[in-house]
Amino acid sequence: MMFLALFLVALFRVKSVNFSELATGFMGSAQLDSNYKRLQRICSEFELDYQRIARLVAHLMEIPQPWVLSIDRTNWEFGDQVFNILMLGVVHDGVAFPLLWLMLDKKGNSNSEERIDLLDEFFEVFPEVEVAYLTGDREFLGQVWFEYLLETAQLEFRIRIRESDKLDDGCQSLKAKVVFSALQTNQQQVLRHRRQVWGHWVYISALRLEDGKLLIVMSNHRPHQAIADYGKRWGIETLFGCLKTYSPNLNLIERLWKFVKKQCLYSIYYPDFSTFKQAITDCLDQCHTTYKKELDSLLTLKFQSFKDVKSIP
């Protein structure tokens, strides 16, 4: 009970959830290192329901269906620690909103099993959502993976393949860069017939980029839209850019957390830790009912803009 009181006072004093900073805000004679370890112990018992948060984010953003999903992997460095994250987001207004992710306990690319687990979780959390298609970069290849997308998930996809991947028309197998070698800069081509790639018959579309490289996209439906559709994948790159540079004003979840702190922490006494956890859970549950009007105003991507701005050297 005493620790909970000290914890709340420390939050008010330092206005941060960073453990190192919180530890400096504790009153009393305990050493800084002792406060830090106590924070680690008590917070290790508290686990957020990320599936509930995913549903809440989707509800608050009112993202229209059908959804465009984007899957990607990123590395984040925190001191000497490197976090390898496989993430699934829904693209809306040029940005991918993170829904679900996996912390990979290894270096390098994800495998088919990890990707399938992530998509299975998505269908569990959002069983009634209509999905337009899934986008992914050249990492997301593999026979088992495409078998899952085509047969189990029955999901449309727009996934980039490598120039070195072979395209088989049933008579001969050629590298993709050979098949599209005649393409000029900014020219597009869609192969008339399907090709076998990674053990499956799919449509192939290609675009010659300005740097001379080929953007080659495989799809299972609507190949003439595949290149344009694939462009929405960059929404998840925009997301990673925002998160890595950490812009709190652009981070909607940061605003939501400040709102929760205001509702649950300010001048409120909790007799024990379980009651404290339940208050946070109850607050999240009421975000789309009791607090909807307040959050509609708070969680917006509309910002003040300035016209006729001049740069003065």
C-alpha cells in the first residue's frame, strides 16, 4: 500500500513512465537502485491486454472497410539492446496504424510460421472485418506462407518479389529481371498469364523505377491494380518513421495514455494494486461510450496549418 502511494506521487512529480526517471521521484530514504528494482517487480505483474487495445484503436479511428493490411518487420535499438519486431497494421490516410505485433527472439527475417501466427491472431481479434488485401515487401516470401494466404486465409495480397526470383510459365523458368528486361523507366507491364512462383500460380506485374530497378509485385487477383495497391505498403514505413523519431504530438496512443492517467490517477486513491489495474481496464472499456465525445476531439490527425510562411535567413 505504501509503495502504491509513493508510486503515484512519483508519477505526479516526474510526469513520466520511464522507470529511471520514476525512481528519482520516490520520497523516502530508499536508495535509487532499490526504487528502480521495486518498480520492475511490481510492473512485471501488470500485463496490458493488447488485443483489447487493438480493437479500441480500430474503433476510435473509425477506419472504413475493407481494410488494407500491411505487414513488415523493423529493428529498434535501445542502448545495447536490439528489438526485432514483426508488425501488422491497417493503412488509413497514408499511415499504417499498428494493430498486432510479435517480438522476435532472434536476428534477421521472420519465417512463415511467425507470419501465420500474426495473421491468425488478427482474424481472431477482428473476425468480422472485411480485408481488401495484404501488402508486404520482399522479405515476405515462401511456399508455406503463400499456401496459407491462398488456401487457408483466402486473402488477396500484393507482395513484392525479388528480381532474381524465377517465373515459370510451364515451359521455361526465367528470372524476373530477364522477363521484364525490356521495360523502360516508368513503364509498367502485367503478364497476361499466371506464372508459378514459390510453388503457386499467381499474377505478376512490374514497374521500372527511376533508379533502374524493377518493382515486381505478385498478386492473386486484379493484377492491373497491383502496382498502385502495393504503394499503400509505405504507410507502415511512415508509421515506423514516426515511432522511431518519437513525436508525441503525432502519436495518438500517447494522447490516449495521458487521458487514461487523467481519469485514473489524478487525486484518486486505490486500496491495492488489483483495484488500480481494474480502474485502467474499466477506463479503456468506456472509451467508445462514456468518453467518446472527449476522445473524438483529442484523438484527431487534424493540425493547425500556416499559410504564406516565409523563411528568413
